[in-house]
Amino acid sequence: MSKGFLYVATGDRFREEARVSALRVRELMPGVALAIAADREPEGGLFDHWIRIENPTGSLAGKIAP
């Protein structure tokens, strides 16, 4: 099992917050894996993995629903 960070972000505001945070993590921990679950594919190759959120509800429960 490898260690890393998982971001969950839907909507422009939260995807941007995840991007800024991930940039800082890359600076401090360059070898760690970064994944994001989001409603749009992230740009720029910052994240190692993308998990698509098909129909975001905008609620906390929607972030963890299967």
C-alpha cells in the first residue's frame, strides 16, 4: 500500500482550492501520490489519479456516496 492524499472537489471554487493545496504538497513532499475525485478532469498533470464524480450534488453526503 502506498501513501498519498485524496482530494474530493466539485465546482470551480473547490477544484481550485484542491489545486492550490496539491501544489503545496508537491513542494513539501514531491514523491507522494495525489488523487482527486472531481466533476471535471484536472488540468496540468498535477494529480496522479482522477476519479470522476458523475452527478455532483453539492452536498457532503454526495462526496462519499457510492
